[in-house]
Amino acid sequence: MDFGKLTFKGGVTVPEHKELTCNNPIEVFKSPKIVYIPLHQHTGAPCEPTVAVGDVVKIGQKIGSSDAFVSASIHSSVSGIVKELSTIYAPNGIKTKCVVIENDGKDEMLEDIKERKLENLNQETIITLLKEMGIVGMGGASFPTHVKYSPPKDKKIDVLIVNGAECEPYITADHRLMLEYTSDIISGIKVAMKSLNVEKAYIGIEDNKQDAIEALKRELGSETKIVVASLKTKYPQGDEKRIINAITGRKVPLGGLPMDVGCVVSNVATIKAISDAVLKGKPLYERVVTVTGAVNNPKNLLVKIGTPIENLIEACGGFKDKPGKIIVGGPMMGIAQFSLKAPIAKGSNAIIVKSIDEIKNEEVYPCIKCGKCIDVCPSRLEPLYLSSYSLKNNYGKCDELNALACVECGACSYICPAKRPLAESIKKAKREITAKRKKS
């Protein structure tokens, strides 16, 4: 099989703007004086604090946990004193409990952080470590990795796909990870393969990151169980169902999951975190964040979880122009922030500043039934009809038209010549449908 310029049906080509940071090496951001660590940074049950006000904590110490299976532990990113247990809005818009820690500047690590050898670990031990170390999907979804790596016995997994597509504009955090932590990513893949008991893994990378493709190929050498697959640069190539289809030809059924076609997909940042957690004993308490757009010095920064957004913008020389919107995540699927005090969480891969001049309130026109939204929809839905029914509050009809299969990529809104609020209205329909199902 030719693993060059693979792709999927649908999608759009968007301006990349990656040149702002793609050649900027990762810089270690100095730990802030105060961190605000949310206790709900993942899909699933929120954690409860395991510390109290006045407690002294160290880097890597567990400060939040849950007995629920679908959850992930939370750890301190600095050493210092717990000043407050409060409630804040996380960058994903969820109101959550928060542990506020005053940094003592000593950078003291938890003593029991230790290295391990993969050959001494079994599947059960790896899965336990993934939960205890707080590993979640770091491409934005933040789904607990130990859950993803524990499929039901009737779901045989035979392929691991490592998602290095990074298809959203502006973001280069994963690109820099692949260039600067190549060996760690390969080590993490081997851990993941052992955890899943699979013999084959593919690393999918868009062809606008040729240097990363070559770096991983060099690191792999004669390795045959792990293959680098070059993907056509197209949005949303990084959606897990699209990358599965592009690389393997398999199609995840409507309403299904990757495990239904024998696949597990993990982002490269998640794979790096797996390597750190399992082999180095390092919990997930920091991550690489691209800070870009209308700032004076765009950068890729290694940031402690809980660092306020305003600190990172200041580290990048402040605003270049008057800000109109600040987004955590990509411009297509990210979440606009109402406060610069919101903290970086495990799934925060970027901060994008859009100037006031870049934010347009374009006039919305009636749908002309051109069908462009149908052509680009990667889930093969009919966004114009889903949106129309949603705007009329007819969520039952939206459910009939498979609204829950929408991946919220925003390609439909991007391509719409009438500037209809397609993605936004479909998202609302999904929320209403989900809420109704929970009640019934």
C-alpha cells in the first residue's frame, strides 16, 4: 500500500498560518506564581480534591481523583502551598472545582517519581499507570486514555493510529513535538502497542510537515511494525474517523467508535505523555501550547497546567493589535474565552489571538440550497437541513437526520456562501438531543 498523500472524502482547504510558529523551537515557560488547576479537565466524572487549604504539595503530587472509571487523576504542576479550593470556568467552558496553589519557587518533585522499563510491565500495569498519571487525549477531546485502551473483549483492536495531522490552522505544538521529542514519541508508541496488544501502528502526518515525516522515518530506521503515513493537507484530516479511513480504508459506522473497526487513535502529544508517564514516572502536569496570532512574538511554550492565559500572552510580548477574540484551541473548533484568567488545561493545545480587525460580523443570507455544505461534510450529513430544523427547535427531526454524528469541525460554516450559522445551530441540536436522552 502507498502511504503517501492519503486522504478522505469531503473536507476543506483552509489558510494555514502555521508559518508564525512552525520553526520556533519549544521554550520552557517559567512557572507562574499562582496556578489554578481545574478538577474537571477530561471527558467523564470530575475529580474531587485530595488536598486541603494549607497543604504543602510537590510537583507531580496527586491533588484530585475520582472512583469513576471514566475519569483521570489531576496532579500539581508546581511545588507550594494550597491557598484555596474554589470554583472557576475551565477553558472548555465547564464550571468546575479548582485547586489554587501558590508556587514556592523550589520546583520540588514528588519523591516516588521513578523510571521503568517496558519489558518489565504488563498490560494491566500500563493501564493502571495511565489512569493514575492522569493521561487524557491531548488533541482537544481530553478523553481518558486508560478507558480508550480498555476496549470490551468483543472488540479486537489490531491497529494503533498515532494522529500527527494537526490539521487546524495556526497550531504547531504537535509539529514541534515530533521534531524535538522524536525518540520519546516512538517509545510512547511501543508502550501503547503493548497496552493494546497490537502488532501494527501508523503515524499519520499531513504533508505540510515533511520535516517531521522525515525525522520519524529516520528514528524508526528498519522498524516495520510502525509505519509513517503521509496525509494530504486538508481539514479535518485529524478527525479520528477520517484518519482511520484515510490510512486503513476502514469506515467507522454511523454512531460507531474506532474500536468497532479494530482501531484506536491517539494524538502524538498523548503518546509523548504516555511515554513520560509509563517509562519516566511523570504525571501529566504540563504540555506544549502554541501561542500565536496577533501577539508580538508567537511561540511554542512548554506550560504548567493551571497557568493563566494572560501570563502566556505577556510572555509572547503582549497583543500586537487590539484583540477581538481569544481562542483556546484551533480557529475552527476552539472555544472563545471571556476571561484572560482562564487556566491552561490538559487539552489546551493553543491560544490564538484574533485582532479586532480580523473579527467580522458578516451578514447572514437565506440558504440558496447550493449543496456546498453537503459536499464538504466529512460525516456525510446534510448540514443545511440539520441547521434549519435546529433553528426551528425541531430537535427530534435533527435526531432523525443523525445530528449526533456531526464532529463539529465547522467545515460547513466555513464553506457556506450565505454565512449561515450551520455548525453553531447543529451543536445546539446535539446538546438538546443528548440532554433529552439523559432524561429518558
